[in-house]
Amino acid sequence: MSRLIPVSLELYHEISQFMYLEAQRLDDWSFRDWLDLLDEDISYTLRTTVNAQTRDRRRSVQPPSTWVFNDDKHLLERRIARLETGMAWAEEPPSRTRHLITNIRVEPADSAGEYDVYSNYLLYRSQKEKDITIYVGKRADRVRKADTDLGWKICRREITLDQATYTSHNLSVFF
């Protein structure tokens, strides 16, 4: 369980605006600009969500899960390069997305200049005429101070979807 360690309103606002800008870059398909927001040592992960019985959860027994994404910056760059070729069938025509980020909490991390950012999100994806997918979940991000115009970089993203079963025919979007 996360602890509640308050940060200043100014810092909260600065980091929240950074996260909203990141969402906008994803929705605008500005993937190279989005990649610039990620630090060189980024860890970008999504595991499958499993349904555990209440009795197992009480005993902290969790069924095994598998990685959907376990990417570093190089793999994210390769995914973007593939999308830029126009030959990625999963994104032909390109998806239209809206990343809605809410319930942002910011806490100091263990390392100086780093902050843990917890948020809930809804990712709406529309493709072709009738293909609509909605992903809902939470993210645990870590941002760190950076010598850039925006002043921040994301160095970790742990994505947790609420869905245990994906109904989309592919999972080619960024969270």
C-alpha cells in the first residue's frame, strides 16, 4: 500500500501538466516527441491481469502472470520505427486514441529528484468504422528531474489493466 507523503502544489501541478502533455503526444501520434519524454533507462511494463480467488488474495497467493510488454527504450524506439513505415498492419488505418489520466498522486521516491506518480487512466481507441476498444487501469510511473525544456523524464512505467481478457484484435497502442 502506498504511503501519503505530500508534495507542494506547485510540484504537483508541474508533474501533472507533464503527464497530460505526454498523453497529448500519444494521442497526436507524436511518437518521436513522446520518446523524448522517456529517460534512457526506461522500464515500460504491462503484465497480464489474472483473477484470483478471495481466499487466495487473503493469503497473498497470486496466480502467475505473463509479460505483455517488458520494454526498454530501444524496444520502444523499434515499435515506433515500425509504425512509421506505414507497413504495420495492426495500425492501418492508424488508431485514433484518447488517453484520459485522472486521480494523479505524486510522492517523493527513494532517490533524490525522483517522484512516484500514481494515476488511473482510460484509453479509448477507435479504428476503422466500428472497431472500438476501451482499456481501463492504473499506472505507476517514476519521473525524474531532467535538464530539458520540460524539466522531467519518465524512467519507469508499470501498467496494470483492469481487464483480464483483451477483446482487441491487437495491442499496438502505447499506454
